[in-house]
Amino acid sequence: MSKYNSWPLMAVLTIFSSCMDKGNKSTSNLPANNPFLTASSLPYQAPAFDKIKDADFKPALQAGMKRWLEEISEIADNPDVPTFENTLVAMEKSGQLYNRANNVFNLLTGANTTPELQKLQEEIAPEQAATEDAIYLNSKLFKRVEAIYNNRAGLKLDAESDRLVAYYYERFELAGAKLSDADKAAMKKLNGEEASLTAKFTNQVLAANKAGSVTVDNKAQLAGLAQSEIDGLAQNAKTNKLDGKWLISLQNTTQQPLLQSLTDRSLREKLFNASWTRAEKSDSNDTRKSIVRIAQIRAEKAKLMGFANYAVWKLKDQMAKTPEAVNEFLAKLSSAATAKAKAEAVDIQKLIDQQKGGFKLQPWDWNFYAEQVRKQRYNLDNNEVKPYFELNNVLENGVFYAATQLYGITFKERHDLPLYQKDVRSFEVFDKDGSSLGLFYCDYFKRDNKQGGAWMNNMVGQSKLLGTKPVIYNVCNFNKPSAGQPALISFSDVITMFHEFGHGLHGLFANQQYPSLSSPNTARDFVEFPSQFNENWAMYPGVFKHYAVHYQTKAPMPQALVDKIKKAATFNQGYALTEALAAAELDLQWHTLDANAGLQDVDKFELAALKKTNFYLPQVPPRYRSSYFLHIWSNGYAAGYYAYAWTQMLDHDAFAWFQENGGLTRANGQRFRDMILSRGNTIEYGKMYRDFRGHNPDITPLLKSQGLLPQ
């Protein structure tokens, strides 16, 4: 997942940092030792985490917003005729102090938060929303942008500059720049309330995840787990002052990884229910009041803008363009996915009956018995696979190796840069000619003060205008091994590493003049394309054999075991695709609500939405329940969770091109880099894809990969 555009429009600017601010109007209140006052002197302007304290953020953010608005006022009030340089380029250069502070603030509140930062997150959110409104609802500023837009044909701009003109005009228009003064005031009020609720929701889910952890008193209940996993749970308990016990922390998805292995059915049920109800316990962590109001606010905002619903509004600048196009796409997958899931359920129930289980398949049983079916059908045991996937080896000899083979880039670990947490690592990235590309940080292990899931973002973004190179980070939530033990991960974790680094490549290969158009600052239903495409190399023979070696013997994975993994690739894909599509439909149902619909009952709405879209399969719950669906209530995927399935179509079709043209070669990698990864938002997405592939996206390779069509 990429966290770009977490703030709907502001993030277009806030993901970038640059050199020292021009002037000193609103920085005088900042103490000279505030680490955000000037650009970091470290390589690539990397944050000086050893000098950054929680107390530094509030004054830096507030001074940064004030200074940014002063810069915007100077642009809007400029008496000179509006030009590309004095308006749009000036906007691209504005907000540097704020950007520096906000980039690091977003990183830490997501990956290594504290009570102080959480409090500030909720406090500062309305101010951030007001700052965004003061820019995009500024009538004088919009008139300048509109004048440039209307005269763009005569400006004889280069292609990227021309794209920037269209980009800004559309952004202002979609933000509400053409609204009446009364409607602008209403929009500002709604934006502020939504920002507050979004920040509150984020912190509620983090607290609910922690509070929902399952404590195990009897080690016998952990039967089925590897000893390393049990040791990790013991260490987790000890860290949380529960010596002598075992603590299972929740990840952000509905299903939990250990449900695949735990033989104790009562503990499986307890763990599933802890996940399912984590944010619905009528306590301070209950998110339902927050999300129903967020949904209502979004519907009201869409009505103000003259749109039928929020989804229609927010899909205007996406690759899909309309909810109708999304629904047409999802319809091509839904019946085949649910039919396969139902067939898988029949197979699992047969196994339960053969074992005289005496019960009907439930969600907490699915992964446990699906794993047994997998073992029977393919003789594949995940515990047999894990010793071949030691995390550091996967990173350096798998993820990095594939990037070197495709794009010629190389990596060198840096031990001289300050880090924000002891488990984080940093690498300098070099291009094929030895020149520097940027920095890459990785933070892979689960912590209680880290949001669930996995994501990528920038600490510093690329821009030729600002003279900056990318500083990228990947965050995941893998189980940390006990002291002295290797970090053995599942194959799904391997895929996650390749996925998030695909986002990283999108950022590292950015090659734009203007920060607002720089990769991977693209539409939601395009930004996941490079990441999901990069997953394909995890199983590519030349890459796989380079990293899939036993952590003790260093022997490569036996071919028989490799063949089992390949044969099992489409196993349980009915379930996997159905849970993801159910979440996508749930998202769309929330965001096609009418403004007059009123506040919803979350549980009743969710059930009705799943039944309405034919995704109500009791044994196959949505990948995320409404009450902890961070993507849509907090991380910018509102009306856009379909993007994962949409970009799967792009990635499988693009990979089919590679297979048709020689597979993993430097020439093919360079072509993909030049035509996709380095283009940012400089070309209309459909055209960019067609230029690379030669035709519109074809869904057939995706259907085949999921086992929904014959290979």
C-alpha cells in the first residue's frame, strides 16, 4: 500500500521537502535548534532523527502552515499578469517548512507513534484541513490558475509543464474552487470536522488493535505453531509485562496469520472474534460513531459539489473515471470469485466431516482447514517453506537482486544515518552508471505503536525544480523473532516485501521537474500497479533460486518443493479474491450513500451492502470490516479500494508483455522504467499504459492467474 494522498489534496505538496525557505516571515517563532527550521544537512536531506523530539512538531507544523499561507497570499495578491512561473511554479516552491515537518510527522504517527504524537495528530488535523482549504478555495488564486489554464494553448509549454497546468486546474475545481462563498464556508466546516474524525479514527483503531490482543495462559493451546512462533509470542507478552504468558497481537486484516496453524478451535474462535469486534466494544476505541459521521460528511460534501455521491466526485481524476466503470470491472470478477470460494468451502467442509469435526465451517476454521487441504492436495506445508525465507536474505538476495537484474541499480547499507527505531535499516541506492538515486529505509517488524498493514511513502520527494532526490521508506508488520533467532517469514510476507518495494521503485525512479507530478504521486487505481507488478519477480525462477535458500544449510529450496508452491499458486484464490472484492464493494456502498440517507447503523449497513452486492458469504468475511477499514476512513482510499483489483489487471497484463518478450532482462526492465516507473503523473494513465502495452488493459491474464480461467 502506498500512503500517498492520505490528505486528499494537501498531500500532493506535503510529501516533498527541499532546501531552506525563502524569507523568514513565519519561522521567527521557531527556536534556532528546531530540526525542521532548515533543510537537514544529512545526505539527501534525510531526517536527523537523533535531533528530532516530539515537542518539535507542533511549533514546526504551525509555523510551516502559517508561512505556507503567507507564500500563497503573495502569489494570489501578485499585481502582475498571472504567468506559469509567477503562479504555478511559485506554488510548487511553496510550503517547504511545513513539508519537512509533516513528512516526518506522518512517518512517525504511522510507524512509531507516541501518546504525545497521537494527541497532536487529532489536535492538528483541523488546522491542516483549514490550510488546504485556504489554498484550494482561494478565489483570487483560482482566478490566476484559471487564466493560465484558459490561455495554455498559447503558452507553448513543454509537455510536463502543460500537464501541470491541467493538473492544478482540475485540483482546484474538484476541491470546490467554483463554489459560492456560502458553499465554500460549508465545505470548510465539513472538511475540518472530517479531518478531526479521521485522525480520531486512526488512533482508535491503533488502540483497539492493542487492546484486542489475545493473551494465552496455557502453552498447550498454542499447538500447531512452530517453536520460533511460540517464543515470539512469549517475548511479546514479556514486553507487555505479561511474563509467563503468550500474547497474540492483531494485524489490521480480519483474518489473522496464526489462524492457519492453531489446532485449538476455541482459541481460533477467540482470536477471530477479537479481530472481528476489536473496534465495536462500546468503549473509547469503538469507531462506529466516527465512521458513520465521516460517511455522512463525505456525502454532504459531494452534494455541495453537485455530484450524486462521493464516489462520482472522487473517481473523476482516477484511471477508471466513474463508479459505473468500476462496477463493470468488478462484475467481471465477482461471480467467478464467489463461485470458486463456494466450491472451496465445499472441499473444506468435506475434510471437516471426514475428521468427524461435527460442526459447520466458520470463518475461524477456514485458513486452518484450507491449509490441511493444501497439504493433502499439494503436499505443501508452510512450516516446511519458511526456513528458506530468512528476511534479510529475501531483502538483499531477492528484492534487491531482482531490481539489479531489471534496472541495473545497486544498494549499499548506510550505518552512519540516524534511525527512528532500532530495527530500521537504511540503504543508499545507486543507478546503473554509479550515480546516486536516493535512500531507502525499511522497517519490517510489528510493534504496538505501529499501524497495521504495510505501506510506502517518502520522507523527501524527487523534484528537479527543488533539487531533491527521493528518500523512501517501506513499513511492514512481520512477527519479530525472539532474541538470537532468525526472522523466518511466510511466502505471503515475501510477496509483501516485493510489493512494497515496487512502490519504492516508483519513487526512486521519479524523474520529474515538478513535485506535484513526481512518481509515485499518481491516482489510486494506478499507484498500486508498480507495486503489484513487482510481486511477479518473487517467483520468477532466476530470482527465486537466488534467495530461496535454507537459512542454516544454505542449500537452495528443492525443486520438488518449488513445484509444490507453483502448483498451489491458485489454491484458495476464490477465498482471497472474494474477501478483497467484498471489501471493495463495501467501500463503494459507503461512498455511494445519498446526502439525505442519514446516519447509518454500521452493522446493519455492512450486512445489507454485502447481500446487495452478492458478497455475503458467512464463511468469507470481507478483508476489512467497516469499523477497522483504515484504507477508506483514514489512508486515502475512500471509494478507491477497488484499486487493488484494478491494478492487478494492469500488473498481470504487463507481466504478460514481459513473458512475451523474453522475461527478466535489462532491456525489458529499462523499457518499463522509462515508460511507466519514471513517468509520474505526466501523461494520462490510459495512454501511458497503452504506450507500454500496445492495447488497453486485458483482464484475461488476471483471471488466469487466479485460476478463474484455464491456464
